Amino acid sequence: MANVPEDLHYSKDHEWLRVEGDVAVIGITDYAQNSLGDVVYVELPKPGEKFEAHESFGSVESVKAVSEIFTPVSGEVVEVNESLSDEPEKVNEDPYGAGWMIRMRMNNPGEVDSLLSSVEYEEFTSAETE
Amino acid sequence: MATPQLKQTPLNAAHRRMGARMVDFGGWDMPVQYPYGTIEEHLRTRTHAGLFDVSHMGEIDVRGRDAIAFVNRVTSNDASKLVDGQAQYSALTTPEGTVVDDLLVYRFAEDHLLLVVNASTTPKDWEWIRSHKQDEAVELKNMSAEYCQLALQGPDALRILQTLTDLPLSEIKYYHFREGAVDGVPSIVSRTGYTGEDGFEVYAAAERAEQLWDRILEAGRFGETDGVMPCGLAARNTLRLESAMALYGNDIDETTTLLEANLGWICKLGKGVFIGREALARQKEEGVKRRLVGFEVTERGIARDHQDVLVNGERVGQVTSGSPAPYLKKNIGLAYVPVEFAGAGQEIQIDVRGRAVGAQIVPTPFYKREKKQSAGSHQPSAKTQ
């Protein structure tokens, strides 16, 4: 069973979001990394780039496949996890910790309310698996 | 829209029990990877052993006085050169010299050959072969559903399989086979494979598949860090790509000729008439305009199937297979490019979703195992001259 921490917010594109004041830390979920398989490459934006909600901000690649990653909310990238360029496997090993991808200053922290809770995300993924 | 019913190999339930992720592969419900993951499966095959269910492959039995003459007319390699107990890499060719399918031809006797063809092309191949039979005295039988096929590949393959059979495996040369019992199951044991490693492919009755699968895993101490590991189609693909073996449907198909695919070594133009011979002879004389080459990505990025190849900003060709190479730890691929850009060392770029990523053409195979013992002759690989 995939790990779904209670204190995070989730998108239907399988990203997670942690609120730290007006900054959102964003990564992909345990379910997503498990579906992808061994992550071998992560492409991320540069600090300063601005995104709308649900916009593609990069990609994550396994041996077999390429997946785009989407912003759950709108904002400006303030930091990216540079260590993933040398150690993309962190996305598999610790998707909610060392495998984080970007930190974004949110335009409107209220947008977080439209995301799924851990319970809702768990229901969503179990429906998708069936 | 109704989901078409996927075909299953006799090991379908076993894969599911082991937690494999199943995918639709050319109409077959096949394991793409097991819980260990593609990289681990790939590395284990290179360093110890990997076990693959390839029961989806098709088997076409050819019997009769004209078996060799008939097969020689529909395939490009020279089946008359085979001796009993020998196998040969070959191709079914169109009149244009392009590829209906690539296959293995096994010779059991002068009047008995077995053609092993790709899974998704089996119905097409069967129709093609049947419809091209003229007045030859041969009986054709599609045996695909009767056989299972397990591939045990890697440096430990021989040692593991030897614990289950009295056949003297070390005496079977590369691209040769013997018939005998494996764990008591009547089998064809062939020293062939699609990984670039030493290893064996075992053919047996479909209903004995689970027994063989379980016993080989047990004999190979599956679960130990240096034991055998079941491997899915994703690892099978990366292993064959590191060895630069062509994949039908990607690197070769009915739009590519054997010569363009560097498979001139299976075009025996002097053997007599076969379908596609004239076209191939003409192309050989005129020279090919494009060629399948191997490349390594030299910048950050992974080339994928169907991406365009650029030279000086111009689109000159297409990637037919592109992937990370887990053992080589590089990003590699095969692509068709015009011959003027096909030389090793040529700088190219790959259009990776709108980003031009640098790459360089390199000699193939990308990976070649160190041979501990003489294992025989030619390896079916896309060679760069």
C-alpha cells in the first residue's frame, strides 16, 4: 500500500504539497514513484520561473517512461532540489523527504483548499488502481 | 469501447503472484517489471542470472522433404547451412527487402525445422508463410499455443540450469540446441538469447511452464543477493539495447531493409532465389542511403523512441530505440540516419521534447560481454562497420 502522509495536500496528477507559510514544497507521491519505477532523471525549472496552477514545471523519467510533473497551485519557484540531478533515486527512496522537487512562493495560498486531503487522495488512487 | 481480450502466457498467474506489473504488450498481458525494478533486474542478469517468460513468442513447425528449400525461399539467411541441432538468426523478407519479421530457424532434421517468431507478429507471420507456400512438399503448423519458452540468461545461467538437467550444457555451442529433460520435463534447450549474455532458452509444453519457472528460480536461489531474479519486458528491452540487438517494430519493420539495419550478414544473396533477394542485391550494389546506428547522449537528457535526430539544426532521421542503459550508466539509442552522417564520432542532436540534446554516434554493440570460453559464432547484433 502506498504511503500517504496526513499532513500533506495532494493533486490528481499525483503531486504532494506541504505548506510552509506562503511557500509550498512540492514533490511526487509514493504512489507516483512506485508506478514510474526506478527514477533515472529529473528535469526541474530554474528559480524565478513563474507557473500557473496545473502547469507542467518539469519531468521525471524512469528507465521505461517519461512523466510530466504539474504545479498543484500557482506561484514562483524560489528553490529547486539540485541534488536530484545526481541522485534521482531519492525520488523513489524518500518521495516526501529528500525527493522533494521545488519550493514555490504561492500567489494565493487559498488555492491549497482545492487540493485533495490524504484520505481523498487514498480513495482516488485506489479507484485508479481498480 | 470494449477492451480487447489480452492473451496470456501459461505463467500469467505466477507473475501476478510475484507482484509483477502487467502491461499490454502487442496484445499480450505481460510482466513489464517485478517489485525489484528494471535496473536491479537488468544488473542481476549481467552479473548473475535473470529468468524471462518469453512464452508469448510464436513457434511455427515446418516438416517435409522440402522444409529447407521452402524456408530458404521465404527467409534471407541460408537455412541449408544448418546442421541438426543448430539454430540461425534470419528474417522473413518482403519483395522490397524489408522485414516482415526477424526470427530464429532451428534445424531438428533435414525435413524438420522450427521457426521462432515475435509474439505480436505471429498471426501476420503465419499468414505470410502459409500464403507463400507454393508446390513445396511441406506441412506447416502453428504451434505457438503449445509451447512455453523460458529464457535463463547471465553468467550463472549454465551452472543453474545444469543442476536440473543431465544434458551436457557446456558442450552446447552458441546458437546450437539439444533435446532432453529439464527437471524431468521434455524440453528443447537452446544456447541463445536476447540479452548479450551467455544463457539458454528452454522450450517445453505449455502446461509444464510453472514447474520449470519455479524450479529454475529455486535452483538459482531466487531471493539471495547473488541469486537469479525474474525479469520483465523492460529489462529485456534495456539488455537487448545495450547489446544493440534489433527490436522488431522499433528498429526493423516493413519500411526498413535488412541492409539499412546492418543485417547484411543474414542476407545470403548467393544462396539462390528468395523473396526480396533482387531488391536487396540492387540496394547492395547502389549502396544504402540511410543506416541504423548507435548513439550515446553526451549532454543531460534521455533519448526516447520516435524522437527526431538533428544535424546542424536539420531533421535527418529518427530514434528507433532510446533508453537509459542501466549497466553502462549512459543514455543510448539506435537511430536511422543518412549514410553521410552515419560514421562513428559524428556529432548529432536529439530533439527531446523540443530541446536539442547533444549526442554522438558510436560503434555497436554498446555492451559486449567478456567471453570466458569459446561460445561459438556470430551474435545477432546491429553492427556498425
